[in-house]
Amino acid sequence: MNEPKAPTLIDAIIPIAVLIPLLALSVFLFGADSSSGPNQLALLSSAAVAALMAGKNGHSWQALEKAIVGGISSAMRAILILLCVGALIGTWMMAGTVPAMIYYGLKLLNPEVFYAVTALICAIASISIGSSWTVAGTLGVALVGVALGLGLSPTITAGAIISGAYFGDKMSPLSDTTNLAAAVTGVGLFDHIRHMMWTTGPSFVVALVLYLYLGIGSEVSSDAVELVATTTALERSFAITPLGLLPLLVVFLMAFGKVPALPTIFCGAMLGGLTAVWLQPDVVIAFSGVAADGPALALTKGVWMALANGFVSATGVAEVDALLSRGGMSSMLPTVWLIICALSFGAVMEQAGFLARMIQAALRAARSNGAFFATVALTCIGVNVIAADQYIAIVVPGKMYQPEIERRGLARRNLSRVIEDSGTMTSPLVPWNTCGAYMAATLGVATFAYLPFALFNLINPLVSVLYAYLGFTIRPAGTGDRAA
């Protein structure tokens, strides 16, 4: 059988030229609802165009189909985590875990420093456990609730949550992306982390200052009467007690003990159900709607419903009910659909050689070291958009640019740093990327809405490229590239 022809640059660009206007039209026509079907159709249509271009070059449908299945399979861990997070949110709402976090947050957090404190809390939690997803799915959900209770912006809050969560995820030795970036470039883990401090530290400090400014300059729309009404509704409807925070404590202890994310989140969801039965039996029975069949069956059904379809609050206060009626595995199904479609498109693009062809074209224009690292950063961002997965955005540039970094006589840790500064950081800013889809579904804020306020994620790639053009902390070969 003949080998497929190498794609031309036009071949590689055509699917992108189809995807971008389709996604733009989807957002224009459907707005926030575009991720519930229209974006998926745009991605599948573009995947079909990519497959036609690949077929023209001699790629068989069987090979493309195998790549698509492989691409989707690579995201099964993320999909299962996403479903478990939906279950966790449902049971934690019903157990009083999230209501307790919101209640104590309303009592303790100062509105003027709320955004900055949110970013800092999430950064500390994430660096401790190495998982931005776990932090967003636990603390993040509650902090969005606190923001709504205080009358603050949920979009800025979501941006602050993501900034803090990704700071910790990026700098934690427990993080999978941090380990992956070091491994794929052949750099020692702690050499990689130390080198990232030069760009990550200043970027996060600038983000914190901006969050302080946004907090001081914002008006708190909730007055004392509204805050009292919210806290009273929570007290009346739930047994607000520190014991309700037990599921959160267990999740963080498991994550800190390096238990993988999937069993950690699943245990958190099930513990939330048990905590609901223990602390909120009346809430569970009322939610189940089968009290006449006996408390045991009612409690079982209530927990089952929360796990599968989420919790529906009935405090009688519309704002509080809207805040607490969330979760369930079924709530994550549109996001799973989006991930499957996005990865199908990315898999065809990679299998057909379109990604590699675009990278080759970009590399020819990168003469200076500054232009080279800017090209690496743009490649990582582009792969996040096209392939819809942060792991691909780390692995593909890490492998493809390694010969060039060695040819230029530069330390590989420069490459590992810019890959994380751009690949890891921008993944939650793309709505159809696994990370962007996860954050939007978990926090209840559309990706394009929180994007301008994910300040650390926006600043860090710019600082990294600026350093490259200035030659600041760009190390020559042989200075610290100890393999892990």
C-alpha cells in the first residue's frame, strides 16, 4: 500500500479555516447555549473536512477512525472525573457541605479583598494537592456561591479561582502536567519547577494586585438585608455545622496523599451522600418525594437522585435555590459530548500530519531566540485550540521543538518552562478544550465569560515570551538539565 503524501500548508489550514467561522457563527447565533450542541456540530463538521483533506493525501478511513477512537480514549480519565465531579456537586449540595462553605464564607470574607483571597486560597490548595480540577470542583463551586451571596461578580470569581488553581497545578510536584512537561523535555522535575518560578511568581503577583484593584473598585450589590436573608435561608433549610465540611477534608487528605483524582472525587461524592443521610435526613427525604415508603427507601432514593441528576433546593428563597440546585452526572453530559467532538477533530488533524506541517511552517520564520520561544508558545496555544487537550499541547511541542532547542545550544528547561507557561495556562481558556469545558461546567460560568478575568493565565504566557525576547533567564545548554 502506498504511503500517504505529506500535506501542504494549504491542506493543514483549510480545516482551521472552516472551524473558526463555524464556531464564531455558533456563538453569535446561540450565545451561552452554543456549547450545548452547536459547537459540537461545528467541530464534527470541521473534522469531516479534515478527514476529506487527509483522504485526498492517501490516508485511509480505517487509520483515521483508529486515531479518532484513540483520541477519545485518551480523554476517558477526564470524562470519568467530570462525571464524578457532577455527582460530587449534587451530594455536597444536599449534604450541606457547599451550603456550609457558602455560609461561613459570607460571614468571614471581606468583599473588597474577595477576588484576591479567592485566588490565593485556590493557589494554596492546588499547590498542596497538585490538581486544578479538584480545587475547582470543591472550593471553586463554593466560592462562586459566596460571590453570588455577596453580590459580587461570578465571572471575576471564576477567573480568580482558575488563576489560583492553575498556579498551584503548575508549580506543584504532585501535578501531572508539571511532571509531564519535565519528562517530555528530559528535564529534572525540580529543575523545571525552579526555572518556572522566574515567570510564574511575578505573573501571579501582578494578577493578585489586579484582583485587589477589581475588588476595591467594585460595588457590592447585596445589602445587609439580602445577606441576612441568604444566611437565614441556609440556616433554616440545612444543619449548618463544621461537620458538613468532612467530605471536603477527606478529599483534600486523599489528594495530598497522592490518591489518584478519579477515586478521590468518587469517594468524595459517596461520602457526600452518607453525610447527607447523617446530617440532613429531612432534606434528603423531602427531596426524594417518597417519604410514605419508609425513611430507608426515601434516603436511598434521595442520594441516588442527587448523584445521577443533581440536587434541587427548596429553601423558598429564589436566589438561594438557584444557587444550590446543581450537580449530578447528567449535568456533565453536554460537556462530555463537547470533549468527544473536539478530540475527534484534533485526532484527525494530528493523524493527517496537519499539526506537524503548521509547526514546520512556523519554525522557519523563527530566527531569533525570542521569536523561537514565541513560536513555541503560539504552537502550544494553537494545539490547545485545535487538539482540545492540554496533554497534547505539552507533548507535541515538547517532542517537536527539542531538536531545535539543542541546535540553538539552549537548556531544555527553557523549553519545558515555555510549554507550561503557554500550554498548561491557556488550556482552560478554550471552551471546547477538556479543561475549558470542565471549568465552565463545574463553575457554572461560560469560558468566554471568565476568560478576561483569568488574569494569571493570560499574563503568564506574555511574561514568558517577554523574558525570551529580553534573554532574561534563558539558560545555555549544560546548565541544569538533569533528567528526572
